[in-house]
Amino acid sequence: MLPMKPIAERDLRASFVNCTKGEAKRLAVPKDLAAQPWDDLDFLGWRDPAAPQRAYLVAESGDRLVGVALRQAAAQAGRARRSMCALCLTTHPGGGVALMTARRAGQAGQQGNSVGSYLCADLACSLYLRGKKEVEPGGRLRESLTLADQIERTTANLAAFLDKVTGA
């Protein structure tokens, strides 16, 4: 798999499929896009610092960018057990994995339909896979798959999620 190419803010904002152009124009983007570790990213994910329940994910899909606005579901009280991210299969204690929902694109989204998945709460899946970001001991299970195979599995899981959002 090839690393993600750097994205200009204009292209990032234009990529969102499940929000209006006005919403995309107003959403918080990472302060310094040029400083992102592009060579280690399979997708760009970030949280809105002013609204922690909001998150955003942008990925290359074929020859285009697909951006998705996400909302974190309310955390369950007393949740101390480990949970696994559906994209990268990293396990996290407590709130390290969150149910993220995305309004579906197009008319389905306008009718209030959404899809959800359990994702790393910080959306740093790519960095966990590559060992660039650590989870407390036991977070990344030892696998017999190569890193390339793990990346391929993660991008396939992401593509399946994005297909549900876009209705593809």
C-alpha cells in the first residue's frame, strides 16, 4: 500500500460526502496539515478540539478523496473493559475505542439514516499499526500477518465503512 498523499485544506474540505458545503467550510481542520506524518497514514483522522464529540476522517478512495464527519456516541458509565477498533483491530482499555456514527451521504442522510462503527477514539489507527503510537501493554495483539497485510486489512475495513456511508 502506498502512503497517503498530503492534502491541501481546500481539497480536504471539498472531500466531505455527508455534510453540507457550509458545514464542511466551518469544520475544524488540523492546524498544520503539512506537519502530518503522511508517510505513516492510511487515512487522516482527527477530533474537533472545540467539540470533542465530533471527529473527521478523510481517506483516498480510488482516484478521489472521501471525507466523513463523525459523531461519538455518549460513553457508557463505568465502562472499564477493553474494546477493539473495527478498522485496525487494536484493543484499548476504557474509552480508547468509541462508537462513531456518520450520517449517510445523500438522501439517506437527509432522512436521518446513519451508520456506526467502533473506532480508535483518537483515529490514530495507522500509527498504532506501525508502532508509532503505543497503547498500554496488551493493546496491539501480536499477529502473524505482515505489516503490509495488516495495512491492507485496515484499508479494506475502512473502505467497507466508507461504502456504507456513501451507499456505494
